[in-house]
Amino acid sequence: MRIVRSLLLAAVIGLSFLAGNTASAADAAFGLVTGTANNAVSIAPLNGTSFDRNAAFACPLADVQQALGRAPDAGDQVQLGNGAKTDAKDPRCALRMRVETVDFWQRVGVVLAAAVLVILLASLAAGDAANPATGRPRKWIGAPTRFLLGSDGRYSNSQCQLALWFGVAMTMYLAMIVLRVAKLDWAYLDGVALTANVMALTGMSALTFGAAKVVTAQKAESAIAANAQGAAAVAVGAGMSAQDVVTAATVAATKAATIGVGPGGAIGKPPTPEPDIFTDLFQNDHGEVDIGDFQMIFVALTAVLIFGLACFNAMAVLPYQMHVSLPDVDSSLLAGFGIGQGAYLVKKAALPLGKG
């Protein structure tokens, strides 16, 4: 429970940085986009604390698109122009998007709080169920690093890269939602989207995780079958009956599946040292450095770092838009990520068990 209290305290401290909204200029006039029809945008001006829809005026859609750089959505808020009205154009239609600024430490606090929430939920999911046979009570909080360990007790490259990308993407997504609600309004709770490149990168990360597990399972099954065939060959060479040959093969396969298959297909896995993320991610079961593992983790870390910093910088200015997107990743980074993931899978499929 001390871990829970510490995580919750960190979250509260992080959210405390959001106290108070950034004040807008006192002389600024704002309006709410209420809809678009007949190539005109209807805008309700802010009157005190509410938007007066009865005093709504229209601005040409083309002018609004040129001023904002995009077609507005109903619910967007804009800053109105000022000046004297002329016959040619309403000066209020010289629009800018209304924004709120978020200082550095507010962003740091919210991102940390979002990260704590993700880690806390992972810790809850990693807890152990109660065991009536031993009288062990339920353990509500577990080590979130359990998500990073493979079946061999070592840190898994595919699981680490998936957890790393998911953790950063979810942290930034939650942080953006919290900031939009706290600094803008509850009306801006949803509407945060991911770009196509970010979705593609997420899909490749998940695909690598799944494909790596399939390759490992197939290698283990092949090693089990090889052990069974070897036992059958020995039994045949010893002149045993057909029934004894089948029994020997079954026993060998069962033993390999139960005890495990070590490097080279030998029954029984060698004792493994304590998990060490600094060696497990870059070395195989024989302690040999692996360029494929290094490349995948390096590219994944680069993508996570660039995406995280881009999201953090984007949170500095929050527009009053109903729909926004988290920052995109460039196509070069996406291509590099794909090449790294692909090279890792090819290497894993080509090399024998324990080396791939």
C-alpha cells in the first residue's frame, strides 16, 4: 500500500500545477463557432461568461479558412478582430484561434501525473490472485516490470519495445486530455486523435510483439519434436517394440515441454541470472551481443523520445478546437522503425533457439 500512496501523492502533486487558467488579454473579444451553412460561418460573440447566440453574426467561409488555416468545427472558439465596420467586410471576421498557454512546470506536472497513472494501472494488473491452498491473500499491487519479462525470465526485446511505446503514447494522450479539460473546458474532453503515422508505428510495434512470440513458440515446438524423434530413433536402434518406441517419444516430448528446451534444443533450460535490462536487451542466451536487438531498441528509443518531446512542446499552446491531433512522426522515422522491427524478426526467425 505504500507504493500506492506514493504514486497517488505524486499524481496529486503533478495535478496541483494546474491551479488556475492562464488569463487572456482583457481587451480580447471571443466568439463561438455555432455552425457552417451557405459558405458562411456563424459565430456567437462572448457576452460576459456566456456566448450570445441571439447576437450571432456570419463571416465568409473562405475568409475564415484563410485566417485560421483550416475549416472550423462547431464548438471551436475564436478571437474576434476589432475596428470600425465597413460596407465591404465586418472587421470582427479577422479571426484568430483562441488559445491558452501552459507553462513548462504545469506540463511537467501533468505528464508525470499521467505516467504515474499508467504505471499504477500496470501495477494493479500485475498483482497476484489469492491462493486458498496456501492461505496466501490476494496481492493487489505487483511489479510492473513483469510485463517486460519473457518466459525465460529475461527482459524481452519485443515486450519492452511494445511497453515503452504504449506507455509513452498513452501518457501523452492522457496528459493532453487532462490539460484540455483543466485549461479549456469539459466540452474539450474528447477529440484528441492520433495521426496515421503514429497509428502505423503503434501497429508495427504490436505486430513485432505478436510475431516474435509466434517465432519463439514455433522454435520451441520444433525442439520438442526433435527431442521426441531423437528418443524414438534411440529406441528403434535398441530394438524396442513399436509400442515402446511410441512411449519413449511421448516421454521425451512431455519432458521437453514440461521442463523446457534450452539453447541447441537440449532438454532443460540452463539457470539464468537475475534479469538485467542493460544486458538482456542486447545479448542472447549465450551472452553474445546482438546487432539486431541493439538496432531495434535504439530505433524504438529514438522514436519514443522524439514523439514524447514533440507532444510536450505541443502542450505549450492549447487551441480551443473541438478536434486536435497529437504530433505526427515523420516518414523517415517511421521507415527506420519499420526496418529495425523487420530486421529483428528476420534475425529471430533465422537463428536457432537461444540465439534469436
